[in-house]
Amino acid sequence: MQKLRLKHLLAVRWFHWINFPLLLLMIWSGILIYWAFPIYSIGPLHFFPEWFYSAFNVPQRLAEGMALHFFFMWFFVINGVAYLIYTAASGEWRFLVPRSWSAFRDAWQVVLHDLHLRKTVPPQDKYNAAQQITYSAIILMGIGSVLSGFAIYKPAQLSWLAMLFGGYQGARCVHFVLAAGYVVFFVVHVAQVALAGWNNFRSMVIGYEVVNDHE
């Protein structure tokens, strides 16, 4: 017999669904800003070729991109700080933070299981080891994005912060790399959700998952 079991609390779901569109807006507006000075490339290959800018109507939208980026960054910061406070106060961090260095070994076994190279998956609590490492890394990435973003936003007033990243260009490089990391995370995360099935996705919407009595 099947029954409903609580998996994600309301606060966790709200933080998740608020942060998702905010990050998309930050990445999109960041691309509008990046168009004005696209210095990063791998050899002759640029991260965003001219056809990309043309297809998505990016050129000549620098002011719009800056306005959007600087406006929504405050909501991103507020949501992130509120999430950290809630996670610490509620004890939810115990499910998210890897408990030992063995988590990296377990995470590799989870990856092998997802690739169908291993039959069994290591024991897990609310999140498996791979999820714990990834979600913890995303939090650190968010902090890095905010700090490097402020270093870019106010390089003269916050020169000490910019120097922590190796100067203005160093802060800009860190900010860009972290943004690329979010895109990779999005792709992998959405793929994992699709593979996990509707029951897993539904739990992040309504908070409950369907389980059998013996689970």
C-alpha cells in the first residue's frame, strides 16, 4: 500500500523556487553586460560567438543588463541570507553538509550508480553524498558570486575586497567562472530530476512523496 511522506518543508521549497528564477535572471542580465567586454575565450573560440548575441538580441542592451543585474542581485542576496539563517536555525544543515571525507567516496559510488556501472547505491539519508557535496558547493559558489560581484560593482570603494580576488580582473574572472558553474549545475540538476521521475519532482512542489508502507 502506498502513502504520502513529507520530504521537503515549505520553507525549503519556497527558497528553492524563488532562487531558481532569480539565478536565471542574474545569468541572463550578466550576459547582456558581458557583451560589452567579452574578453574570455579558449584559443580562437569565444564563449559567446556573434551568432549567439544576434540570435538572442543581446547587443546594445548594456544599460538594461546592468539595471536588471543590480536590481535583482539584492533579492538574490536576501533570499540567500534568509536561506542560510533558516538552514542553521532549523537544523536542516545536518542533511546538507557532508559528514566526513568518506562522503567523496560515497559520492563517486552514487555517480557510478547513476551511470549504471554499479548496481547498489550507498546508504543515504534525505540526500545522498553527491547531493550533499553539490548543494554545499552551490552555497559556497553563491557566497563567492556575491563577494566577487560587489568587488566588480564598487572596485574603488571596496578595493580591499577586489584585492582578495587578485584585483578587478580577478574578481571578474571568478564571477564569470561561477556563472558558468551555475549553468553546468542547472543542466545536470534538471537531467537528474527528469531521471528521478515525477514523484521526486512533485515532492519539491507539494512537499510530499509517494512511498510504499515498507519504506
